[in-house]
Amino acid sequence: MVKNEQQLSNFWLGFTFGAIVTGGAAYLLGTKHGRKMLHELLELSEDWEENLADIIEEVSEVVEEKGGEIIDEVRKLPPPAKNHTSLQSLLNKMRTLSPQSKKEKRFFIKE
């Protein structure tokens, strides 16, 4: 019964997804506004590679210019305070304060 419900659920999920995709395609290809939008999207995707290359080049230039300055500033920072508690010490405190639970029987699990 559960498997049948899962298959039915998958059917409606696929049906809904297909209806949305078909509706979007009909809008983009069937209306003037949709075709204009599709044309703009295609132009944007053609320019994407050039724009991405320009952005990567600008970022690499900034990193080369500012990289040394940033490293020097980081070295000037004081060391972190030693009074911070570590995650392990917090976990140990939680274990000692929490009530001891009984070991539960686990069915269908090989030990």
C-alpha cells in the first residue's frame, strides 16, 4: 500500500512539473512578450562567457594588488584569546549534566 501511494505521489509531482514546463514553453514561444523575453535571455547567455571572463580578470587583479596588504594586516592582529571553550569541552559538560539514558533495544539493526 505504501509503495502504491509513493508511485501516486511521484505521478502527481511529475505531472505538475510537466505542466509548469509546458506552460512556460508555451508562454515563451507563443506570445510576443514571451518571444521578446526569450530573445533577451539568449543574448544574455551569449554574453555570459565574456562577462564572466572579465569579472574573473578583475578579481584576480584586485587580489594581486591587495593580497600583500591584507596578509600584513592579518599578521598584525593579536592572537586569539585562550579563554574560549572548545567544542569538545562543551560536549563533555553536556554529557555530564544530562541524565543517563537507558540503552534501548533496537529492532531490525544488526549489531
